[in-house]
Amino acid sequence: MRRHWFALLVACVAVGGASGRALSDGPYDYAPTYAPAPMGWTGFYIGAHLGGTWGSSEANGRNGVTLDDSWSASPSGLVAGGTLGYNWQTGPVVYGIEGDLGNLGLAGSGGYYVPFGYDASTTTDAGFYMTLRARLGVLMNGWMLYATGGYLGADTTVSVLEACDILCSTPVVSASTTSFRNGWTIGGGFEAALEGAWTAKVEYLYYDIGSVTLTTPAGVGIGANTWNVATDGSLVRVGINYRFNGFKFGQ
């Protein structure tokens, strides 16, 4: 009887071992899988942006102005361009340098009118623009909140037109100047990681491109007037970037 129980025990052990080997060798043998590591932010990136801008172009009379000496225009427009930058990442902190080239698209005019006397207006147009800015951000669950600031310059044309309504043999005089205006900008935004190496961002920038001085010539019934016209504004833009993580400094 004991021999029978011992034989049954040996048979159970043998069947259990064979079953274990069959399971380990069969279709249920799953190899361990690992999720790919998230892509880092260090390296070069290139992108494009599109948005809108609005601002203020304020004219102030410096001398010769008699009936009114200041007014403000509200130019606006469409912003579009390209972006190139480089990031460094230390833990959740991302910092780097970013530059833009594009069209600022700021345009508009405004002025004042004195009935039966005198009126004047300014026109401001800002086209090609560029920036060079520092960025500092913090990563949170795949997206980055950041601040940015630095240089902004724009190719700008400013015109002043004056008209005399009565007692003037020269009814209209004007002056215009075109220059590349150098200024500054500050702002911030957030950028989110998309599929693969792509990211998307929404950004706000305030900018100030300083002022220019121009003088309208004297006419019969209109004296020579000197004006100072200052321009500042804001822009909001969306952008998409592609990260080249293989191109890194010192690696």
C-alpha cells in the first residue's frame, strides 16, 4: 500500500514539472516590455509661428505745434515667421536661447481734427522683424511653462501728414522716415510635447521699439512742426517646433 502511495506522489510531481515546462515554453511565455524613455529637450529645434499683433503709436509735438500736440494710433496686423533655438535641460528645468525671423505686420493710422482749423495724422507700418531671446521654463507632465525676454527689432516706416483747412495756400505737408528700430521684448507661454520630436506652443510677447523724430516742412499758412512718434505693442502667437536631439553641444 505504501508503495502505491509513493508511486502516486512521484507521478504527480512529474506531471506538475512537465506542465510548468510546457507553460514556460508555450505561447504564454511573455518577455518583459519597457515603455520608451520620454524624449529629452536638450538640443537644437526649428519651427514656425503664426499669430496677431496690436499696439500703440503715440505722436507728441516737440515744437511749432499750436492747436494740438499729441494723439495716438492703434495699429494691428498678422504675425508670421520661423524660429530657431537651442535648449539645455537640467532635471525639470529647461533653459536656452531662441530667435525669430518673420513679418510683424503692424500697420495703422490715427490723428486728430480741429474743425475749421487744422488736422494731423500718423501712419505706422512695421514689416520684417527679428528677435533674440533667453528662455527659462519648468517641465510639468510633458509640457513646459516658460518666461522669455530679450531683443526685438523691426523695419518700420512712420509718416506724419498735416493739413490746414482755412487761410492756407499750402493745404498739406508731410514727412516720412523708414528705419530698422531696435527694442526689447518680454513675455511667456507654454509648450507641450506631441508625438515624437514635435512640440506645440502658445506665447505672448510685449515689445517696445522706441521712438523716431521727424519734422514736417513749413508751408504757406503751416509752420514747420517736429514730432516724436513712439511705438509699442503686444503679440500672441501659436507655433510648432521640431527637436533635433542628436545635435547637442559637447556630445
